[in-house]
Amino acid sequence: MQTRSSEEIEESTERLLQDLNVVVHDGEELLKATAENLNDRAQAAREKLAEALEVAKDTRQKLQDQVVAGAQATNQFIRDNPYRSLGVAFGVGMVIGVFINRR
């Protein structure tokens, strides 16, 4: 199992947020473009798409809030426990170094 660094997790989360923003934006544009001259079936599909976009917006906002809260909690922990944080970072670095040297 491969462990990911906090930078990699942050980058992938940021990419996910950007992708969600693109999906929401594209979906809104599609809804605007198809708003005119819709039959009943197309109208139902449009409404489902609108609901899916709302879910995507909510998910994006919740994810963004969680990322910000996690970053703030990590920052506060490091500020409150600087020596413990250094010790943990050193220990993790040693373990990673041992595993890399074994290969």
C-alpha cells in the first residue's frame, strides 16, 4: 500500500474541487442552452440534471469546508505542539527512509 504525503492529498483534493467546479459550470451552461423549446421528456431530464448539479454544488462546498477545517486543525495542532510535531515528522521520515533503503 502506498502512502501519500499531505501535499499529494492537498493537490488531489484541489484538483477534485476544480473538476467539480468545471462540472457545475458546464452543467449550468447546458441547462441555459436547453431551456428553450423543451418537450416533456427533455424537461424531466433537465430537471434531473438541475438536481444533480445542486448535489454536486453541495458536495463541492462540503468538501471545501472539510479541507479548510482540516488545514486549520492541522495548523493549530502544529502551533500548539511544535516539538511533538517535529518528533512525529522526524519519526515518519525515519520510517520512510528505512523502507526506501530496504528496496
